[in-house]
Amino acid sequence: MSNEELTARWQGALMNNYGTPLLPLVRGAGSRVWDADGKEYLDFVGGIAVNALGHAHPAVVEAVSRQIGSLGHISNFFMSEPTVTLAERLLQHFGRDGRVFFCNSGAEANEAAFKIGRLTGRTHVVATEGAFHGRTMGALALTGQPGKRDPFLPLPGDVTHVPFGDAQALAAAVTEETALVVLEPIQGELGVVVPPVGYLKAARAITAATGALLVLDEVQTGVGRTGHWFEYQAHEGVLPDVVTLAKGLGGGLPLGATIAFGRAAELLQPGHHGTTFGGNPVACAAGLAVLDTIENEGLLENVKRQSEKLRTGIEGAGHSLIDYVRGAGLLLGIVLTEPRAPQVRAAAQEAGFLVNVPAPDVVRLMPPLNLGDDEVEAFLGALPGILDAAAASGE
Ligand code: PMP
């Protein structure tokens, strides 16, 4: 089956909600993937951070195979050991007592956070402009991107959106009626937008003063992506009430989590919330393999090292199309001097590299956390040619 044939079949059978796929992929190993025509690519998208360990990592393959071969999922009226162990291990990495709710996606993790906030008895919510929290109606109500929201208005909730990174605007919006403030530590979908130093700490102080819950959406930044277990841990004096995770946590399987601390951990009561596949042992076994591998292979250190090499190499290329690089760890945005990110993506794909375009002037890199030296060098070596091709492209 060729790229062309698979794409034609896709067009006849799937809803076109993401636009026609860029490529049909048939195989992956580590940071490499192959399309249906047999062409090889280095995957610097990692399934938008979904594949923390790359494709077909032996630890994930082994854990998932073992678990599905012994106990699959029955229902949350029962329980299994991988679910409990994964919750305990996550809490260890937070270094705090708390409670975990498992689900299947980032949107679902944020829905649970939203509902936890409502259980405080308050209804007002503060979120940020440009934020992305998911596409279900509740998560979309938190999302601050008009293009994604507008076709679905009215959305639930009493949500005020304030400019991201502006502590004064946040302080002005949060009142004694505010149930929760939800923030991404870095706005990934908007183009890897990093807030000013001190913003998260200010958000913590503002919410603590009024009794609002501080919810950090670490769906994109969490689980080692930025070189810390969770990005907020890079910011002194920030202890959120709720953290949401998904993407990289499941090592390629659908797995989300809402982790609550302190009084927020006590709010959900039996009957308030649930989801059939949440906490299923197969996805949790994959999650444990991800955490084990990050620890055993020293991947937080690798993330920092490869991030530094990528940043220095990209900025050092001195190409006229590159303005600067922003982000943290292996969540990087190459900010261009012109809105030619789609052309860069196309030229990169031609050259055998998959990158992502969250904004017309930003190329996003989110490779697997175990990215190797040779893979970084291959990317940096190819970059000038890719940028030249993108600059010359007539499109
Ligand atoms: N929150 C953030 C910060 C995200 O980046 C995303 C996905 N891009 C989501 C939530 C939604 O996750 P999902 O697609 O798994 O629902």
C-alpha cells in the first residue's frame, strides 16, 4: 500500500477534522518513522509529545504485552495494581501527598479539574488568552483561542480570559468568587510561548490570597518534557492545587491524569465523575514503563543536554530566517523572522525530518526524550539546507 493509496482510502473513510494527514506512517523505531512508500524520517514531533520514549521502546512494548496478556480492564468498580503503583509513583515525583484521577486524554484531565473547581461551590474561572486545554466543551471553555471556540458558542462556565504572562491582569480578574485559575506553564499550542520569570509564582500568590484553586495544565510540559518531572518544579515557590497530565505519560497509549493536592484532593466524591477506561491497567503499565525509563536512562539530564545542543546549534546556524529559539527542554519553538513555518515544515519533510507548525512564524520541535547525539547532529546538519529551501520556496 503506497502513500497515495492510503491517503485516498483515508479520504473516503475518515472525518476531515484535522485536514488531510501530512503522511501515512507505517512503522517506527526510536526517533525514526517510515512512511508507506518506505521513506525514513527523524520524528521531531513525537506525536506532539505523545511519544516520550520514541516508537516501539522495548520497556513499553514489554510492559504493555505483559499486562494485556494477564489482566485487561474490567471497570473502575474494581482495581488493579499497575493503577495504584502509577498513582503512587506520580505522587512521589510531585513530592507531596495527593490523589490521582486517571482518564484517557488531556481534555478529559482538564474536564476533571474544571469539575473539581466547581465543587468548591464557586463558579467563576480565570484562564488565559491563547491557551489550549482541549476540545471537549468544558476544556474548550477554558481554551483561549477564538478560532477553536467560536463555532461552538455558547460554551459552559463563567470563564474570564486574561492575557498570558500578565500578573497584573490576572490579579485584577481573580475575585473571592473565583473557583479556579488554569494556566499552562508554557503555551505549547500557541507557539511555545514562555511567560515572564515570576509569573507562576505570582499566580500562586494571587490564588492563595482569594482561595481559588491553581490548576496547572502540564499536558504538554509534564513528564520530563522540559527537563524536569513537571515544569512548575523549575519555578521556585509554586505549589499548584491541581496538575493535569496526558500525552507523554502513556508512552503512546491514551492516558491522562488529574492530580489534586490538599483540599482539592478531597472534593470529588463517589458519583461525581468517572470514565470507563480511566486507570486501565494496560495504559498504566505503559505509564510505569515511561517513568521507569526516564529514571533508569537518566532522561531528564538527556533532555537538558540535547536541548542546549539544539538551541545553540539552531541559533548558531546564523540563518536569516531564524530569529531565536524559545521554550524549555525538548519543547522548543524556532521563531522565524518571516511567517514561513509551513514552508520550513514541508522542506524538512522532504529532507526526512518531521517538525510541527503551531503558528505561521514558529516551528515546534518536540522529539522523544531519549533523542540521541547523532540525531541532533543529523538535524543540525540538515537545517541550513532546509531553511534555504524554505526561503527559496515560491509558495
Ligand atoms: N492541554 C494542553 C496544554 C495540550 O497541549 C493539549 C493537546 N495539545 C491538551 C490539553 C489536550 O489534550 P488531548 O488532545 O489529549 O485532549
